Amino acid sequence: MAAVQRISCSVCQVSYNQSYWHQHLFSNAHKSAVRARGLEEGALFQDGIILHTTSENIAYDVLFAPTSEFTAAAAQESLSESADVSATIESFFQHFEAGIKKRIREALTLHGAVKVNGSLSIILRKLDIDGNILHMNKSLRTKSEMILCGTELDDWVRELVRTLLTKYENMPEKGSNWSLSHIVDFELHISKFLPLRGSSFIPLPPLLYSSPASDNSEKSCN
Ligand SMILES: [Zn+2]
């Protein structure tokens, strides 16, 4: 049996068994540590903060966290009954779209093909029978998808937003009157695409089959 690999978190200064690694990256403790460091270093949240890079440089995880003013404005909006959740989620991604595409392009330049998934952390709210406001954390996660040089990132981001909205609408909490209070952050997990040994066929995303390349469209990498 192979030795259990341990990965050490450079931010938290703690090492973890590989199987707990993603759990650690998703933990609030790790994210707060990263955010604190990002603030210290004056990092631009717009470009996303690197949560972690593996030693082999095959993957990285990026956190897109709004500034507190952005969150406060969104929370204020959602206090009204007519709060438009899709507008809130769409404006969040409009704010971070350039950063998200930049980070994916960086990874594509290194690896040519990557697998990407995301996790949107949100806070839900509802009133209890005594009129108190209750809050709850929730994560909306997307499945891992392959992105290649040539994938239209604009379309990919649009599809990502649509998927997250659908997940929000279908979450079981909606049935018990929970609704969006505000968005905490968005984590982007990017890893190198490793084809299985012996397999030479790499499927292309449908867009490459269906749409002719246009000269003025934005390419993910060269
Ligand atoms: Zn950590």
C-alpha cells in the first residue's frame, strides 16, 4: 500500500492527510486565514486570492471574496421582499468575471487543459415564528468541467451563473422559507487535466463542434 500523503497548508501552518485536504480548503478556518492574509497584503479581491497551490504546481484554488461594503450593499437589497436573487448573483459574477477568466487563462497557459469546479458560499435568512431573523450557511457547488484552450470563457461563465441559480432555486431550504441574505465568497478549484493512461481521445467541449471560430472572439489562451 502506498504511504499516506500529507499536504501541509502554508497559510495555516498545519499538515493534513491527503483525504482531508479538500475538507480543509473548504473550511471556514482556512478561508478566514486566507482572507486575513489577503487583506494584510492588500490583495485585490477582484482577481481572487490564491487559496492554495500544490507543490507540483498542478492545481490551484482561488477565493473571490467581496469587500465588506459590497456584501453590506447586497444584504441591504435583499431585505426588501422583492429582492431579485438572480440579479444579486449575476452582479456578483459581473464583478468577478474578469478575475475568474484571468485565473483560468493562467492555468491554461501552464497546462493546456484543466478541470474546473466552483463553490458559491451564501448566507440564507428566514424569520422564525417570533419574528427573529435566523441565518444559515449554504454552499452551492458545481460539477468538475474540462476547459481547453479555445473554450469560450464568456460562455462558460454565463453557464456557471445559470447552473448556480438553478441550484439555488432547487435547494431544499427554499421549501422552508429560507432565502438569500448575501453571498460570502466564490471558490474556484482549478486542476490540471490528466487523461487516463492509454486513452488518446480527449473529448472537446460541444462549442468547438457547433460554432465556427470567429476572429474577434476572446480565446482562453494561445
Ligand atoms: Zn489552511
